[in-house]
Amino acid sequence: MNTAELLVRCLEAEGVEYIFGLPGEENLHVLEALQGSSIRFITTRHEQGAAFMADVYGRLTGRAGVCLSTLGPGATNLMTGVADANLDRAPLVAITGQVGTDRMHIESHQYLDLVAMFAPVTKWNAQIVRPSNTAEIVRKAFKIAQTEKPGAVHIDLPENIAAMPVTGKPLLCDNIEKSFASFRSIEKAAAAINDAVNPLILVGNGAIRGAASEMLTKFATRLNIPVANTFMGKGVIPYPHPLALWAVGLQQRDYISCGFDQADLVIAIGYDLIEYSPKKWNPEGNIPVIHIGSTPAEVDSSYMPLAEVVGEISDSLQEILYRCDRDGKPDPHALSLRPEIRSDYSQYANDEGFPIKPQKLIYDLRQVMGADDIVISDVGAHKMWMARHYHCHRPNTCIISNGFAAMGIAIPGAIAAKLVHPDRKIVAVTGDGGFMMNCQELETALRVGTAFVTIIFNDGGYGLIEWKQENHFGHSSFIKFGNPDFVKFAESMGLKGYRVQSVDQLIPTLKEALDQEVPAVIDCPVDYRENLRFTQRAGDLSCAI
């Protein structure tokens, strides 16, 4: 057995199902070791696509997704997806090939110090320099990647080390025991909740990772406290629930901003500052905060909790609930916002404008998708509308990158989602800018048999940047580009291509596309004049006390 073969055995012991990546000279021994392995190697068309696939796989399963590249340019191509997984708290293990250790001390073709390069975008990384250390390094990599807060790790394998003989076996996976919050912190949090008149729950992705959705819904319902979620916390409470105030996180004021204005206590549950800065909702730091999470709170002048309840989230909520009594308390002020929020959403149900308003496009998409179906949003102006208008019944049914927020994630992410959930409808929602960044992976999707639909919000430019330029300067610059014929592009790859030419075509087209046995692409012209209209309305928003 050589080191590469031991590496693969260790990956099998970790339960790895897929490795996403590209072949290269310096990872030849790893590729050879995968022959006959239980692990399926998914050959991608770009290393960034491979990393995004591993990223979304990790986020959906809680188990580290694995991506593989060769050295040099292959490894640098992985960087964006690895960084995205790290800041989105998705467990990922990146493996890179490397030159032999015998030529690292001199100038060498394609050599970069990959351990140094990946250090800023990973939780931990290491180079295998002794074959006998392979099992320890792999076990440590997966343990770190999957432990709260999860993220990316990196293993660098020089080609001469990969070929060396080795003896050994995978280390057994250890089971990490749950940790529980102190009674003192629980009692302090319960006392603050009992005293609050206008409490508000802010929930983030940590509650989804902690499988706390059911307990959180029970907690909010029993105490009659309204719930707002971050972009990455969608579905943690079912959106039809009478206490659900939907998503917070837009850079402009929205209805939910009024809820924070009037709150005398914010209960942050599984909330990560990277998802939405507290300076946006607590700029002066004068709103009292309770932090409930699996890890201690980050230090921020706008987020200084009066109580930190650190431990398994569901257990913490249950223990606080035992100690709370809010009978006789008036309804929190934030509940008065719900009718306005719902009215704003439903007003686009029958809109007939064309090009289609983003609100209408998303409203119709929600009508077609089932409660367990999954949408993967790319990054751009459409992401802001997806965050505001695509509402979820269940966790992890709308995947939005909002830690690193990298463009190009939707199509690779949809491939991973379909591999994880082959029985569900999967839709990649992307702008025309993001589409062209990783559209080559549609060939990968066809080849590996992952049929999903890609909807392109087509406006011929970088719409989010145009929106920000117009807000700041009253004009835009350098944001327009040309596009190929997306229908012909899809058909040239053996996919199904559609173009929406009127608003009444959207739902029938979506339904037909979702019934295809091959990936489908829908080109949908979008009216982004709604961006500035929303900004105007947000600027005029006043909160009645």
C-alpha cells in the first residue's frame, strides 16, 4: 500500500461518498487509488466548480464535502469555493497535489507554497510529509471541518510522498459528546425574557446546523415571540407560522427594521455575525442581546450579550422555556408588522408586467416548488430578492451564500443538491453574470445524471452593482455586457433550453422544465427597475410606535 491508497482508505472510513475535482499529474496516485473504491469521483470542468459542489454538499449533509485538485493553477482555482465554504460554515476538505519534497527548496515548475496560501481561508491545513502520519492528518481534518463552527480544511500531498509505501489503517471516527449550557446562563437568559415587553428572536444558520428548528418553533410559539431569520436561516420556522417575520439582512431598511427599532430584547439563536452585521440592526449597541449558540459570541461593540447560553441549542431552548412565564404579557410590537410584510409579498401574485418583476418571478417559483424542494441562489441582485421573497417551510430548502457570498455557486451547488436529494426538485437561481462564471458545469450535470433547472434572471449586466452605483452616485458605469443565446447554448450541450416571453408562460415553462430528464435552462428577462423602486420605498419607510 502506498500513501495515496491509505489516504483513500481513510476517506472511505470517514464515509465520503463523492470527491469533486480534476485530474492532474501530481494527483495521479490518488486517482489510481480511487479505482475500485466505494467513493465516486465526479470529474468537473473547473476546480472552482468542484469546490462549490463540496461546499453545498457539506452544508446540506453536515458531513465534509471533498474536492481535489492538482498543484499550482489547479489549487489556486479551488480557493474561491474553499473560502466560501469556510465563511458559510460548511464542512469541506480540500486535497491538493504538490511537487515532490525533493524540489520545494528551489524554483520549480508550478510550485506554490499551498499550505501558506490556504491558511487564511481554512480552519486548519497541513502537508503530508511522513506517510505514517496520513491517518492522523485525515482524521484531524474531518474532525476540525465538522466541529462547530464547521468550515474548510486543506490537505496537501506531495507526489513523491503519495507514491511511498506505508503501513497503517484509518483511525476510528470519534463521537463528540454534546455540550450543555450552564444553569447560571440559562437562568439569566430566562429572567431577561420574562422581563421583556417587546422581545424579538433573530435566528441564523447555526440553528439549522444544530437541528434546532422544531424546538425553536416550539419555543417561539409558547412564549409568543416573533421570529426573524437571516438569509442563511431560512426555513428554521415555517414561513406561514403567525410569528414568522421572514428574512432580515438587506442593506436597506425594511419592515422588519421597525421590529428592531422597538425591541427591548433580541434573542439571537444560532446567529453568526458574518451573516448580517449587528451594526445594521443595533448600531449604538443599546438593544440588550441574549446569545444562544453552540459557540461563544464574537466580540463586537454592537453585540455585547447580557447572557451567553453556550451549548446544544435545542437543549438550551428547552431549559430556558422551563423557566419562562410570559402569560399576561402584551403582544410584542413586532407582531403588528406581519400584515404589512405579507401584503407586500402577495401584491405581486397577479402582476402582468414584462419583463417580469423579480418579485413576481420568485412568487411563481414558490408556487411550483414543494415544501421539501430546494433552490440554490447565486449572488447578485436576484439574491436580495430571493432572500426577501422566497419563503421556506423547512430548513436547507433555500441555500444562499451570505458569509463569503461568491458568485458562480448556483449551478455547481445544484449538482451537489441533486446528488444529496435525487428525489427532490432542484432549481438553480442565477443572474446572467453568475451563470457565465460556472455554466461549464452544466456538462458535468448532464454527464453525472443530475437533472435540475437553472433560471437566469437576464438583465444584461451586473445588476447588484448597478443598483449600488445608482444609490450612491445617481448613475452606473462599467456594468453592462452581452450574452449568448442561452437557449441555443443549452441545446448545444444536449440540455433543454427555454425562453420566457410573457409573464403567463413562466409557471407552465417551469413545470415542463422540472419534468425533463436532463438539465434545463430558462432564460427569463427581468425588470430590475424594481431595485430602485424598493430603495425609494425603503427610504420613505417610517415606523409607527
